[in-house]
Amino acid sequence: MTQASSAGEGASANSFGVLDDVGKTFPGSSRGAPEVVALERVTYSFKQGELVSLLGPSGCGKTTLLRILAGMTAASSGRVEVRGRVVTGPQEDFGFVFQTPNLLPWRTVLANVLFPMEIAGKNDAAAKKRALELLELVGLAAFAKSRPHQLSGGMKQRVALCRALVPQPSLLLMDEPFGALDELTRMEMQDLLLDIRRVAGTTVVFVTHSISEAIYLADEVLVFSKRPGRVIDRIRTELAYPRRPELRYTPEFTALEHRAGAGLGVVHARGAP
Ligand SMILES: Nc1ncnc2c1ncn2[C@@H]1O[C@H](COP(=O)(O)OP(=O)(O)O)[C@@H](O)[C@H]1O
Ligand SMILES: [Mg+2]
């Protein structure tokens, strides 16, 4: 593959993740479920340390694309590479955060964070130290011995974030992680994620259907059409980090929201009638 035909700018040696003409069709079933074309011709690449938002309407294939990147679902066509290697199966060193925190109710907060280390047989003193540092970073040091039922929704999601980060994943995949939170908590969590990412330098792919969330967080926003999901815009935000909550009320931010909204068909493009 030549660079010109590849995943656009950045699909060179310094790309961390590459999606090259990726498609996904779920076959119909003998019980009458129809065939579903979930994704079509998705070509994209991103660099190490970047935070990329995948923005699109419900059902456009965002979760499917995240699963394809993670090697949990096979693409029907195209090629997926992470760190120069073709993804053919589940990647052990990736972290996940989903919309529901899925904590084990009988375990303490600390034991929940350490759970993946236990599974991997790496639950040593260094792991515990790191877990406690992460809990400190997210403001939950005092809750290390609490149980999940003693925490609010936002606190539980902070625990889930620590659990995903404790193995020091090379890539953090987040699927609408703040979607179930109230708006104020959600904004706090966005700032917290950016803080952690600044400290840990983790590469993040973040799925959301919130236009403002996608823009606030990301170096780059990939905008998807309705199903079958195709990339309709790629928006480099060019907004300085660290972000400040006031940023949401600036003309630059509003212009980016407008552009994404136009791509999604929720507002008219500037200059259009
Ligand atoms: N395992 C599956 N089998 C059949 N269809 C699926 C499966 N997973 C997802 N789909 C379909 O693929 C489309 C995209 O789903 P999804 O990736 O979950 O979208 P999003 O996360 O953007 O809401 C939907 O129409 C969904 O019903
Ligand atoms: Mg989804």
C-alpha cells in the first residue's frame, strides 16, 4: 500500500492506529434477522498520545468500530493496525470503560481497581501502589475501602477509569462512559479524563453522541453518518490544552459544534439557507 492510498495524512510510520477501508456487515440469521451493514469504508489513522472522539448517531456503528479496534469483533473487510501490527484478536494491553461501571459489589473499591491485575497474575505491591495513586488522582483515596453501593454514579465511573488504567494500557477505549451521568458530573469527568491523560500520556479513543463532549475532549473528532456508518468529517479541534470549562462558550468552540452539527444534519451548514 502506498502512502497516498492509505489512511490519509498520518498513515505513516508514526501512526499508532490505522483503519484502512474497514467495513462490517452482520449477516442475517436463519430466524429472519436481516443482514445489517454497520460500517462502510472507514479509513482513519491516529497518533500515539492523541485523544480521538468518534461522534455519530445511535446505531451508526461506533461500538462496533471500537470492538474492531480492540480485536473483539472481526472486520468484514479492510485492515486494522495498532502500533504497526495487524489486529487479529483481542488485545490484552488495551483498557476499556463502558457506560455502566460494572463493579463487583462485594469487593472494596481498591479490590475492584486491582481486579484486572489479579486476573493477569500481577497483583503485586507495585500494582497496589499504582492503584492507590490512581485513586488519589481521581479524588477517591479516602474511599479505597468502601464498597460500590456507597458511591455515587460519578464516583463509580471514576473507579472504573482507575481499573482500566491500572495495567497501564497502551490504548484506552471508552464507549459513552459518561452517558449515564448528570450534566455537571459529566463535565467534571471530562476534565478529570483530560487531567489523567496529561499525566499518563495514554492514547484514547472516546465514543460519544454528544457533540460538545466530542469537541471538548478531542484532538480530533471523527464524525459518522447514520448507519451504515461512514466517516463524513474529520475535525481537528486545534484547541489548546488544558481545556477550561469556559471554552464551551467561546466562538471557536461554537464554530466547531456548528460544523459537527452540520455534518450530522442537525443544523444547516454556515452559509446554507
Ligand atoms: N452482534 C451483532 N449482530 C447483529 N447486528 C449487530 C451486532 N452488533 C451490532 N449490530 C448492529 O450494528 C449496528 C451498529 O451498532 P452499534 O455499533 O452498537 O452502534 P452505536 O454504538 O453507534 O449505537 C446496529 O444496527 C446494530 O443493531
Ligand atoms: Mg454504542
